[in-house]
Amino acid sequence: MIDGHSSLRRGRIVRASRGDDARTTLTPTSSFAETDPHALPETDTSRAASTDDAIGAALGARRAAAHALASQLPDVVGLARLMAERLVGAALAESDQALLHFATRLLDEARGARRLELSCAPPDAPRLGRALHAQGLERDVVVNADAALPPNTLVLDTDLGRLEASLSGALDALEDAARR
């Protein structure tokens, strides 16, 4: 099938003038074989090759950039972890509510236990005791200061077993997920 538009594009418009009778005609400049959309002139083939080369170069540059970013991922994740540890650690150190939230999440895990002993770092013990008292939980939970525990770490001993929660443990899980 001949594409009428391509034949117009390949033609040459000739304007013939005969006095007052001006007319325009289309004179084809190529044969049917040359109007085949799959047959490219030599100049189009060289343009296609240079376009392919440019695309290949762009893909190569993209692969190199992706590799560079992937090699920086451990540093980025490590920096994000350090920032989170400092920010959340500061929030836990300054806010009794944040510490209480951390503890109540751990206590929720031990539903049904009869004995609840919550151990934490010595600076956190009085704050945690006050926060539990404000919630009416001081009779249910015994708070112990344990010098062996780092800040922002809670250990809950129950008659059902032991549960631990720490900021570093939560950040370890986030870091592992980010590296995958």
C-alpha cells in the first residue's frame, strides 16, 4: 500500500504559470521502492547508527551512576542510622512520654503475664517509674535500674519469659531492611 502522505513528502511541487491560469502540480522525485517505509536512505542509516551509539553511551553512563550509588548505600544507611539513633535517643532521654511509649509497647507484648519486672539503664529508671505511676501502672510493674544496660534499652522479665527492646535493636532491623 502506498502511503499518500509519504508520496507527497517525497514529491516536488512544481508551479507552472500560464498567464492568468496558475496551477500547482506534484511531480514525484522517487520511485515506489524508495517510498517504502522500511527502506531507509543511506543518510538515515548512519543517523540511526549514531543514535544507537548515543543510546548505548547513555545507558552505560546510567549503569555507572547506578553502580556508584549502590557502592555508597552502606555509607548512606550508616549515616541515616546514626542520625536516627541520636534523634530518637535524644527524644527518649528528654521525654518521659517517649520513654513510656517505648515501655508500653514492650508491656503490650507481655499481656497475660503475672510478674512484670522492667529493667532499664540507671538514668532512665526514675523517669520510667514516674511515667508508669502517672499511668497507674506502678503497682503492676516493678522498675529496676540495671547498670549493665545501655541507655534506651528495656528488658522485661515475666513469668512467661524475657522480652528485650532497644533503640539499637529497632535500628538494626531498619538498617537490614534498608540494605535489601
